[in-house]
Amino acid sequence: MTLQLGSNELSVIVPLLNELPLVQKNLASWIKITSLPRVRLVISDSGSTDGTIEYLSQFLQSQQMPMFSLVLKEYLGSPSVGRTIQQCLNQTSSQIRMVLPADVEITADQIELILQKAKMPSFWGYFKKRFSRDGINYRILELILNELRSKFLHQAVWTNVLFWTSDLDAHLPQESFLEDVIFCDRLNRFCSPIKIDSKVLVSTRRYEKDGFFYRFFSNAWILFRFRFFRVSPAQLKKIYLK
């Protein structure tokens, strides 16, 4: 199927939950994205209690932003990026969707790389990543994630800035944990991903908070149990949140 491009080619979806410091830091760069033709910014909050909603609402009241939407949704169950995205899909008719986590920075030039693919048949893909902090441990981790996991295993997570065409929306999972891994598994059965070598900048805040080696081995162990022992995402989420 060849896509017929409409007025909005690309929707950039930013899912939030209690991320006020990151919103205050990155909102200006997110707004710059809307200066690109046919790009819409959709910020979706899943029920923040830290002032994020009030901050964004005041911003919208003071600005004229026709290409900026704020979606507010409180979930009765566990919120997840996948469910947040599905809520946003009703807000846009764009042909391409892209998820931008709050702790990832992307440039307008990198957005253009996605738009250059817009006349292709249905597709999905992601970027390589670079961590915001210096250190040999982070450079080695980048090598593992960019060259082994992303390049050869065709696997990515939300911080790789996943993007896909609207005809693939049905493959979004309902799980509230590891939904990005499950989503990539499903899309890999449909077609191979487009891998963009340009690197988005990913915050190391979680590694700094928990300790680099604890976070690295915890993530690896969770993924190993999911892949090889078939432990459910719900059970693994309880382990992750301990």
C-alpha cells in the first residue's frame, strides 16, 4: 500500500507521567518540531500529580499553537506508553506516528529523516542512541545497544524513538510493561525496520539514580526472563518496580 499524504504527515507523540522537570527543560525544543511543515506535536499525560498538567495547560493558554495538542487521560489500571499512544491516535489523522519519550532529545534535522521516507509503502523504524553522560561504560553500552541489539537483532525500545505508519497501529500491544519490545516483535513479522544511523540523545538519569551496573544487569535479566523463560510482562513489572 502506498500512503496518500495528508495535511499532517507526522505526529510526534510525547507520553508523560509525572515528568515536570523534563517538561520544563525540553518543552521549547518540542515546540521547535512544530515549525516543520506537516508535523503535529501531541503531548499525552496519563494523570500526573506533580504539576505537569497545570504547567502545560497554562502554556497552551498563553500561546497560539495550532499544531500542538494536549491529551489528558487518567487510567483506572496501570498506565503504559502503548495505551497512551492509542489514546492519542484519535487526535490525529497523520500517516506516520513517532513516539518521543520525555528523556530523549531529537533535532528537526532528524525528524526530516523520517519525513524523507514518507512516500514509501508502510514501514517502521528507529534511531540509534547516544547517552547524555560521558564515560567508557556508556560508550560500551551504546555499542551493545546500537550494533548488537538494534542492528542485528532488529530490536529497539521507546528511547530509540520508534516510528511507524498508521496502517501498523493495530500491532500496538495492550501490556503495561515491555510493550516496546512486544511491539517490535510484532512489527518484525510484518517487515524489516528502517534503522537511522543518526543518534538521538538519551538521558542517563535512570542509570545515575539506580547505579549503572544495577540498572544494566536488571534490564538484561528482565529481558532474558521474558525471552527464554516466558515470564509474563505483568510479573516482570512487579520485579522491576521493587
